Amino acid sequence: MGRFECGFVVTRLVTIGWLVTLGCARSSPPTPSQAASSSSVASVAVAPLVDLHPLTLSFRGQTIARLFADGRTESAGPNAPGTVLVPGPTLHADGTMIMTKGGVTARLDDKGDIHVVGPAGASPREQLFGRITGDELLIAGSDRPWSVRVRGNLIEFGPDDSSQIDGDVTPSMRHTALVMAAAFYIDGAITAR
């Protein structure tokens, strides 16, 4: 995987903390009368935006990237396939991606848009990175019809650069592979100035 041109540069290295409230649960379910009279907002089950099942990408039989069930990733990065893998971004089912440096995160929304969120004080704070539509990722500003795509069990990073998704490849695995590729591209592009 190479560097990409999307104009995103981290101008400061500032570590920030994130607090995400996912909701709270009652200690016991409400009775029908409590539910009918409650003025609170009903909770709705939301499908995850990223399927966090283990996933391995390989090139000519050599592992180049992995996703673990807890969302951690690792990749060969600039190393040759089959060599030591280094820790990569962490993915979350809600679409949040935590990069390995610079206090940078990214988020996937329910429309498929991926936004890079810079550290506190960055201007602009949030920038569009790209969009996942079906089995294709298009990086913002690219004049190509796709930047990364999945066809069958292959993930293609260009017309002459592909790797294999190992195992039984489901639609959710293809989507997760694209999210993982986007996270690696973003993480690789972060530079300090």
C-alpha cells in the first residue's frame, strides 16, 4: 500500500481523549404500564457499521494485514510481506477508527462517508477522506472510478496491485476489508509538521 494524496496533514501532535456514551440499561425491564407512560426516548437496536470478525489479508500466501475480533489491526506496513507485522489502527463496530499516532481518529457514517478527525486545535477539525459504496472505496479528490475495491476474495489497490482476503468472504467481510484499508491509508498519511 502506498501513500495517497488527500491533502490531510496533521499540524500538531496533541493527544486527546474521547468519551463516547453508548447509552445505559435499566436494571430490570419496564412493566408495560411503565413503558406506556415513559417520556424517555425508546432505544433502537442499531446494526454495527463495521463487522469485527477476524480477517486476514495475504499477498502470495504471506500475511500482510490482520483484524482481530477486538478491533485491533496489524500490518506489514512498509515491511515486505511475510515479515514482522506492526500494530495498526483500532476499528470499532460503531465506525470509529483510532489511528496509531497524532491523536487522529476517523469515523465511518451510515452513508459510507469516512471523515478524518484531527486532534484538538486542528483546522479544519474534520475532513472527508472518502466514501464506501458497495464493494468500492473512492478516496476524495481521486479522478479514478475507485481507489480500492473488493471482487470476490481479492482486494484491489489499483489495476496491478491486489491481495487476497483469506477465508469465507461474506459481504460484511468485504465491507470491513475496505474500512480496514481506509484506516491503513489514513494512518500511513499522518505526518507531523
